[in-house]
Amino acid sequence: MSQLAATSESSASSVVRMCTSVGLRGFQELKILLARESFSAEKQMLAAIDVADSPSEAARKVIAGTAAALEQSASVIEVARIAEVAHVLHEAHRVLFGAVGTSSPVAADAAQRMVTIGVDARHVWDVHAQHVAARMLKADDVFFVISHTGSTAETLAAARAASAAGASVVALTSFAASPLTEIADYVIVAGSAETAYRVEAMASRIVHLTVMDAIFVALSLRDENARVHQQLAAEIIIEHRI
């Protein structure tokens, strides 16, 4: 939306008004409709997979596509951003992970793993409760937002609430130009090119999970207490295995 506004020498609000004036609910619906016009129904559903492909060939293409997305991200991501965010999380009193829809499992996984190295982290699944929790943060807290598009209304509302509360806002998203990146204090951009014809495909979430894993490792390496917490967590987990 920001790119379209800049290209048309208008504003983001003008883009939204243009969309609603032609009966659309917003810019995201416009993107989806344009994608449907640009690609056949088969291509929308199957991406690079051909209808004549066997199940095994289709599986190989899916795996290869995901591997390519990870390789692409590794070559373009600003690694310094990961170290910077790891430092911010290390200094935080509390960390609230925010996400909705398909990004929520990534946020929940990140919060759970952060707890195992001693970070006071959590993810609230309900979007209304998440919005309230974001507003209750303090100046020494961090709101970590994970959003593929960076333009989901509920996610933006929670990010603004956290910023208004004085907390630092960290964003992990697939697009450099989005409403979320304008709000966040720290931004990591990591996505995949597949989104031209599929909405929030799995490879993008795998990329985000990998980035969170890199942040987790960076935190573990810089904090001696992290290893103590990991050992305690491992001992508890062993109790639940037969």
C-alpha cells in the first residue's frame, strides 16, 4: 500500500479510499483480486506445481521451493538486525509476542522457547486480549510483532497500543514497506517471493520460524544464565517422556 501510494504520488489513506470507492473492503482484497486476474486458478492453487505432476514430484517441488525461500532470505536478511533484536530482548523486563491468523503459531512457538532460556515471554491468542495486554506494557517491556503482510488491522492496533504505552516494538515481517514497519522501533524483514500468487504461503512462515530460531540462539549465546534455564527446562521435559 505504501509503495502504491508513493508511485501514484498520493497517500496510504487515498489508496484505502480508492479501494472502498469501488466496493472493496481494503487494499488486501485488491491485491487478492489482482493476483486472481494475473494467474490461472490452477496456478493460484498449485503455484509452480503442474496438474500433471505426480504426488512425489509435487512434494519435491514444495520442498525445493521452501529451501529456495530460506536460501534467498539468508542472502538478503540484515544479520546485524538479528543481533540488535537479541540485545533488545535480553534487556527487556517482559516480552509480549503479538500475531494473528497464520502468524500466531510462530509467535506462540517463539514465546514458549524464550521461556526456556529465562525470558519472561508470552503470547496471547485472543486478539482483543492481546490488544489489552499490549496497552498494559511498560517502558522497559518489548512487544514483538510477527506479521507476514505487516498490514493486519488487529496487529497494527496492538502495536500502536504497545508504542503508546512506551514499550519497544519489534517487528518480523515479509515486506519492508508496510504500516507495521512505520510503527516498529526495530524491524527484521524476511519473506519469500511466492506471495505473488498465494496468500501467506507456508514457506514464509518457515522463514519466520527460522529467523526466530536465529534470535533464540543469539540470545542463548550471550546470556550465561540461558544455559542454566535450558538445563532446568530439559529436566522438566524428561519427566514427561516415557
